[in-house]
Amino acid sequence: MLRILKKSLTGGIATNSYPRVVADPPDGFHGKPVIDFARCTACDACAQACPTSAIAVQEDKEGRGGRIVALNYGDCIFCGECEAACPEAIHLTKEFQLAVTDKSQLTTRALYRRGNDGAYEYAGVSGETPPQTASVEEIGIALKKKVRKIFGRSLHIREVDAGSCNGCEVEITALNNPVYDIQRFGVHFVASPRHADMLLVTGPVTRNMEIALKQTYDATPGPKLVVAVGACAIGGGVFGKSYASCGGVDTVVPVDVYIPGCPPRPEALLHGILLAMDR
């Protein structure tokens, strides 16, 4: 007992300096994939390599004689297979704050027109995911202010596992450890939805959890917020929609914010919670 007490007193502060200072993700971290559309030739090599069909190459149905290359960050699991298939035009960045309030903002599309030589030429981008301009420090400060303004002194969260692999749960649990210490911002996790202001839902909604998720949503008092965490919660992920899975969370209950990732790191979760507060 004395050894434990001595270690606690001499171990120093474990909490990092986030959000005042945020360290870059380590080398090898798989963040937001970016397509250099000027180098892309609208072939389907990346689409064939993508295990979740997050990248799609389709013929232009509007009769302009071209192709449309679409990248859906909500379905992306950041595996890097697209980069391996086409390293000339695709590379993975370290950007991870991709949460949005509108699901359509997760899709980037580029139009290609067929040239006289038969090759496809880049013609423009539409629906690009908005870049993250606010610093993480500003996010933390704004979150604390919004929590106090909307919910009094604190925000209470109930986490719901609707059928995940527990990868997202690991990152959510990390929010409560001494390193991130999310309680600094007035955010607390609770055991009952009746005490919650927000639901963090992970995984594709399995058929066995469909009724349970609806009942949890109904039991949460208003004003309530719902955040879909990870690719599975956004669109079903690698599981998709089948006899055993309903797909994304928004097929069962309304969703206010979508946080891409497989799984999203703790800072990305905090960014998504802030966006939910704006709702």
C-alpha cells in the first residue's frame, strides 16, 4: 500500500497537454485518404481494392460522356489499400478530425470527361469534405463553454454498443483515462440513458440490438443528441446491411453528428462532440 501511495505521489502528471498542445499522430498513422484528382485517370483500380466500396467509379448518367469518381469518408476504414493500388494519385494523410453534421458532406466527387484521344480528363470537384480550420485548443475551449450554456455545468453521455468489434469502445474508454481526462471539459459518462444528454453509438445496428437502441433513444430525455461513431455506425462498415444488420445508426434513430474512422481517435471523438453541441 505504501509503495502504491509513493508511486502516485512521485509519478508526476500523466495527463497530456491536450488541447493546449496536440502531438502529431505517430508515423504510419492512417488518416484521411486524399485523391489527387489531377493525377487520377478515372480507372477503377482503387475502387476494386477498397474493401468497403468507399471509392466508386461510375459512368456519368447526365449524358456528359464522362465518369464520376466518388470517395465516401463515412464508409472508409482507412486501411490504405487504395494508396497501395494507386500510389501516384492517392495518399493517406494524418488528418483525423472529419466529423460532420450532414452525412452528404462526407462524400467527395470529381467529374472526368472523355478527351479526343479516348482518355479521361479531370473536369472539377464537387461536394468536397470541408477542411478542419479550428485548432484543437479552440475546440476544447468552445466545448466547455457550450456544455455550460446548453446543459448547465456538464454533459452526460451514454455509450451504446449496437454491434461493434469494440475497437471504437477502446478509443471512447481512452477519453476517461488520465492521459485525455475528458472530465476536464465537464463531460461525463453515465450508466443509464435516463441520465444522459447524448448517445454515442458504435457498430452497425444488429437486428438483435435494433429494438434495444430504439428503447434507449426513447428513454433519453430531451434535448438529446445522437453521435454515430466510426464507419460501422455511419453506413454499416464492412458488414453493410444484411439479414443480421440494419446498417448505419440513422436507419434506426435520428443522428446529429457522424464521426468517421475505424476507429476514430479520442481527439476526433471530442471534435464530433463539439459539433453535436452546435446542433
